[in-house]
Amino acid sequence: MSKKHLENAPITASQLTDEFMRLKKGSVSRRHFLGVTGLGLATAVLARFPGAQNAAAYAAGDLGTQMSIATWPNYHDPKTFENFQAATGVAVEVNVFGSNEEMLAKIQAGASGWSLFVPTNYTISTYQKLGLIEELDLSMIPNFSQESENPRFTDQGKIDGKTYALPKNWGTTGFSVNTSKIKTPMTSWKDFFEIAQTEADGRAMVHDYQLTTIGSALVALGYDFNSIKADELAKAEELLIQVKPHLFAINSDYQPSMRSTDAWMTMCWTNDGAQLNRDMPEIAYILGKDGGEIWTDYYAIPKDAPNKAAGYALLNYLMDPANAVKEHIANGAPTTDSRVIALLPAEVTGNKIVYPDEAALTPLEFGAAVTLTDPGRAELMARFKSA
Amino acid sequence: MALTQATRKKLVTLALVGPAGLWLGLFLVLPFIAMVVFSFGRRAPEGGYQAAFTFEQFANLGSRAAAFANTLMLAPVGALACLLIAYPVAYYLAVKAAPRHRLLLVSLVVVPFWTSLLVRTYAWMYLLGARGIPHLLELIGIENVRLINTPMAVLLGIVYGYLPLMIMPIYVSLEKLDRRLLEASADLGAKPVSTFFGITLPLSLPGVMTGLALVTILLLGEYLIPQLLGGGKVFFIGNALVDLFLQSRNWPFGSAIAVTLVVVVVIVLTIAMRIAWRFAGTRQVDLV
Amino acid sequence: MRALVTSVYVFLYTPIALIVLFSFNAGRNASEFTGFSTEWYGKALSNAFLMDALQNSLVVGLVSATLATLFGTMAALGLERVGPRMRAIFDALFAAAIVVPGVVIGIATLVALVQVFGIANGALAAIWPGDAPPKLALGFGSIIAAHGMFTMALVTMIVKARIASLGRDIVEASSDLYATPMTTFWQIVLPQILPSVLAGFLLAFTFSFDDFIIAFFVAGSKTTLPIYVFASIRRGVTPEINAIASMVLVASLILILSARLLMRDGRNTATT
């Protein structure tokens, strides 16, 4: 981090929004953005919050012996939970889901049993509206530091000024390609769906949920990622159904198939793209230049959490930069917290899969809340799967 | 307490069948009624159920035609494939195997059925994946074979999972077969082939029909095998149902499909019974 | 024919052998064998969640199978005493319970219970004097109820078939000899139907222990062993799962073989 960034004073929310809009329009460099928004301020911030890494904050209250967390495949360092258990005596059961839609369905169908879960930005407002998550008591999470967070990624956790969710990390949805099997260079979702029917026939995977599978098909056709217009969705359905016979699988857990080379190409989240590329350098991660998704995953606590105390304790533990940095190195998803950036080795911050250039981010969009509940998209996805 | 003999007898009967009746009422009849009611409802804006009286769910059944077609094809085909493999095995066990080995051999058929289908199917995920059989094929020069996530993989999983369930009823019907009939047939100069088609096969038909009906019916509601070996591409009604409840959260439509599935099962069962009566000439087709 | 039968046995047992083999894998990957080790057995046995799931499955299996066997056997006996109309209704219900696919049972139970709980919890909250009214939720109760409903039908079918093969003369003979109904039951009927009752119990337990799809819908926050295994397949199976599967396999092997031997003895003494 350059010295120049340290001299930047913290900026207000409206300034941040402006900066963010400028970044989205591409008129500002990512380095400038990081500098201005405070993401580059790591060392200074760390100096300002000396107690942030103190792990003894959860002595108060009985935490019980067990809790469960609902999260995504390959998303945590298993050691995190072992260390948490060693520190608090609480064993953590990890439930893995394939989509936000599935998480929501599980909560809607009655007791989920989770004390902490990891919903994505576009679902928070629905959970709040349905009364399924509770406002977070930030006094229970002293390790969280609003000042070192990038509001671009924390905004969607707040509704009417109340904090319902804290950011875990952000990321993108692109696609991974095994370049030893597929030689044609690809740069867009248009390419993805074309190659899936030709060179990667029988070897391509798409996600098992509506947002990115339908969204990417829309993007490939030149429409908006979040569209709920009936005519555009009809075109996307046509494309998806045309591609379906050529697919290897419809599954959000694609790492095993990519690693065994059963699959050669897949829709892919940043963290999985980074993990695959780290272990098998021939697997490249590509962001569509025609569009795609940028997202933030949050931590939230369900209203009916059986062990709220442990849920808060684990959340606080994960917000500790010393733990968050280990999670980051293990799962490869970019952080929203400048304190964590400061602790990262250069090969992570310099990894273009994890921290892409702003030009690559410009075409991407956050998922819109309406896609989660739109019956048209839900039914399209279900029809596509059963076609 | 002056209870008459008849009242006493009635009370005992009630005590005997009452709990079962209550259980069936609460957890079979009531849920089924709830499901039928739901199937006329509407999807709530955020998913789930909203009370209504509409036929739109049933009108939309056509959008799952592929899943119904898949199931209605792969279930009987799977059952027939099971039969083709099961019959010789059952015949061997009942007729050819040495009696002192028979118990062990029959037990060995049953054992896989008593172990987790989930774990056994997982083993097939490995065997059919690139590190399994395709890897062995690569060693002998056949490259880039894809087995997993194909209808063939699902069919194989089906045969594997349900084979014991097909072997057992056929074995039982063949075991009951009076061996003296076979000997008489041979004594009268019949060739083994004509003995088989004239006596053995017809007499084992009740077992065959039981096996076919049992496996077909179970397959109509199958979820796990297509899910694990079909990669979300080979879709059964069971998968469409799970999807509607656990992804798109369309409970009314899911209920409508579930009701339809039950109707399909009843139709298939009725047809199976009719065929059984005609060919086996018996009304005794045990399903258990 | 022998070759064909042998290859069918190979087909049946290759995946099982593979499961057992990988339970001894030294690496953490369930798809590449890197060396022999028994460490995963230790890990499986000390994994609190896996043991919890196993315990849940055992509890659900034992309770549901016991209730199903008790009520199923009672129903089979009671149905001998009811009129033809009632009998036909029960026969139809039992047949329906067996024929309706598990996925439908799971969904229907979920749909009904969520509604019933919604109403009941509202009522409870209204009349409860304290601050925290008890809340009904999916869990052990709903899994046991759904499993038991189905397995009770199995038990009734099996025991009824046995009673039918017994004939009434034996009971009538006993009554003729001035035995009370209770004596007749304990000394004559029960010993005769006991093998089928045990077979029913075993089948009921195994079904419940192995069921995934019904529990998947009605388990609420509880995890059974199949649910745990299904979740593991998603997050990447470690040989822990193979170890627990191998242990369950050996346990059921012992159970089945001893049951079969017992039944054979029973049958031999019955016929000789």
C-alpha cells in the first residue's frame, strides 16, 4: 500500500456513493477507489483499533456446546471452526447449501436450526421483510469495525438504518475453463453458451439456482442481468433449453467435477475460481465482458436461532481480522475490510482472480432483490431443470 | 362395571385397531387432504402457500411433462432391466444352488438392500466419474468417455439399487415351485427349454409381477439416484417435487404434482394388477 | 449361468468393497487412495455431529419401529374382529400407506404440519400465561410419526399374512378347551406370529434408519445419518463417512445373519 493512501481522511457516506458510482461508470481507477474509500487504509485503521483482535471477548454468557452454520461449499477454512471450538468449547456444524433460494425455503419450511448463516446481498431485504432475521446487536460484535468496511459492500446489510447483516466477503460470478481441454479463448457469456454447445459439449456446468443461470443467459443475449421482463425471460429460457442437452450438469457444487476433469467449464464464483486455479493452474477464471454478477455475502442470525449466543460469538470471532485473513487465504474471496487487506500477503492482493482490475468489474451488477421472489424466474428455472 | 360380553368385545377391538386408525388418520389422511387443499391454492409472493381456489396449478402440469415422461419411461425400463438380471439369479438360487449354500447366497443378495442406498449410490458416483471406470478405459486407449450424469448412469444406479428387491419375490415364488413337477416333465421327455417355458416361467409369474410392480412403484417416486447420478439433468417427478419445495418455493404447484403422482401410481398399480390377473391367473399378488 | 450369477454378485459388492477400502484411506480425499490407516474410524467416532446424527437415526429408528410394531400387530389382530366394511377401509389405508411414494409422504406431512403448527402455536401464545409459550416445531416427533405411519402398514401386512396362514381352528381349539382369551393369546397366538412380528420390526427399523427423503422434508433442524451423509456428499466426502458406513454395514450384517438364523430355527421347529 502506498504512503499516499494513509493520508486520506475518512469520507462520508454520500461521498462514498459518489465514488462508487464513478467506479461503476469506469471513470475512476480501482486503486483510487480503494484509496478514497479507505480499503487501503489498513495499517492506520489497525493502529486505531488496538483491541480489535482481542479474542477474549466471548467469555460472557453460556455459549453451550454446539451450534450450526449454513453456508456455501468450500467457503471456510476448516481450521477456523476447530480454533473456534478450542477457544470457546462450541463445536460448529457446517451445513452447505447450493443456493440462497434453498436457504430461504429451508427457513420458510419451519425451524432451520442455524445460529448463523451466510445469505447473499440480494436476499437480505426479503429475510427482513418476512421477519426471518433479527437486527444485529453490534455491541455483541466488538470485532466488527464500521470504519474499516467499504460501504459499497455493507449497504445492503442495512435496512432503515438498522444493521441486519454484516459482510463476510464480496466476489464475482464468472466462469472457469480448463484451458488444457478447451482451446478457444473466451471473454463473454455469449462465448460461454456457444462453447458449451460445441467444444465443451457434454462438459459444461451451470449453477443450480435462478439468479446467475438465468442472469448469465440474459447477459449473453444482451439483456439486463436482473431482468424480470417476460419477453426477455422467454428468450433466456429458449437459450437455456437449447443448451441443456449439451451440459454436463446443473449443480452449484462444481469443484469436484472440475478437479476430476469430468467437467471442463463451469459458472463459477471468485473463491472457487481462485481455489481451482491455485491447485490446477490450467483452470482459468474469466469474467464476462458483457456482464455478470458482483456480490457480497453476509452473516446474519435467524430469528429462531437455537443458540444465539454462540451465533454472535462465532460472528465476532470471524470479524476478527486475524481470523478473517486466514479464511480469506483459504477460500480466496476478496474482503470488504481494509484491516484484513493489510494482513494479506502480496500474492493474494495481487491475484487478478480475487482482486480484478476495475475495468473487469465495471460491467458487473449486484443481484436485485426482486429476482429472488419473482415467480417468473423461479418457474423458468424449475422448467429448465425439468425440461 | 356391568359390561355386556358384546360391549366388552367391541371395546377390546377398538383398543386394538384404534391407535393404528388414529395414526393413519393423522399422518396419512390428514396430510393428503392438506395437500389436495394446497393444490388449489396460489404461490405466495415470497414463496410458500396462499389460500385460493384455482385450477391454475393443475393447468400448469404440462410444464412438467418432460419429468413425467422421463419417470414414466425410466421407471418401467429400469424395472425390466432389473428383471432381466434378477431372473437368472433367482432361478439359480432357487433351483440350481446347493442347498447348504443357499441361505448364505440368499442373504448376500439381501445384505446390500439393508445398507444405505445413499452411500452405495455415492460409490457409483466415484466409479462412473473420471477417476473411476473412464480412467481405466483411458489406460487401454479409450479417451474422454463420459458416464456420469447420463440417463445410462441413472439406469445403472436404478438396477443396482433395486436388484435385490426384484430377486427376492422371484426367488420366493420359484422356491415354492414343486420340484416333482420339473422331474415329471423331464421324465415325460420334455426338453429343459420347454420345461422352463411350460412350467417354471408360468409358475413364477406371480413373483415376477410382484417384483415388477414393487420396483416400478418405488421408482415412480425416486429422487436420490437421478439426483446423484444424473447431475440435475435426468429429472424425475421426485426431483421436480423437491425442486418446487426447496428452490422455487411453489408449494401449491408442488402439491398439485404430488397429487398427480399419486394418481399415476394408482393407475400403474391397477394396470399391473390387471396384467397379473390375466397372466398369472391368480388374484393373489402380494406387494410385501 | 454360474458366471452370470457370479458377475451379479461382483456387481452388487464392488461399490460396497470400495466404500470399505476407502474407509482405510490415509489421505483425506475419498477418491484417491494414498495409504492404509484406521485414523478415520477414530475421527468418525469422535466427530460430535456425525455421532449426533447416528444417535438421532438410532432413536428415531427404534422408537418408530417399536410403536409401528406394537400398533401394527395390534391392528392385524384387531382386524380379525371387525366387520367387512371396516376391514376394507383399513386394508385400503394400509395399502395406500405402502404405495404412496416417500417423497409424497414427506411433502404432505410437511405441508400439513406447518399449517397445524402455525394454528397451534398461535393458540398457545394466546392462552399461555407465561412469557415464553412452548412452540411446536418439526423434529423427532414428526420424523417418528411419518416413518412409523409407513412402517406400521408394513408390519400389519406381514403379521396379517401370518395370521391368515394360521387358520382359526387353532384359536377355536384353544377356546374349546376353556382357555381364557388372554391365555389363548399369550400361549397360542403370540408364539405363532412372533417370527413375523420380529421380521416386521426389523424391516421397520431398517427402513427408518435408511430413509432420506421423508426425513429430508420433516426433520426440521434435526439431522439424521442419511441427511448428514447427503450433506457430506455436497461439501466433499471424507473417509469418515466411509468409516461410519462400514461400521453400519458390519452391524447390519451381524443383525441380518443372526435374524435369518433365528428365523430358520423358528421355522424348523415349527415344521418338525
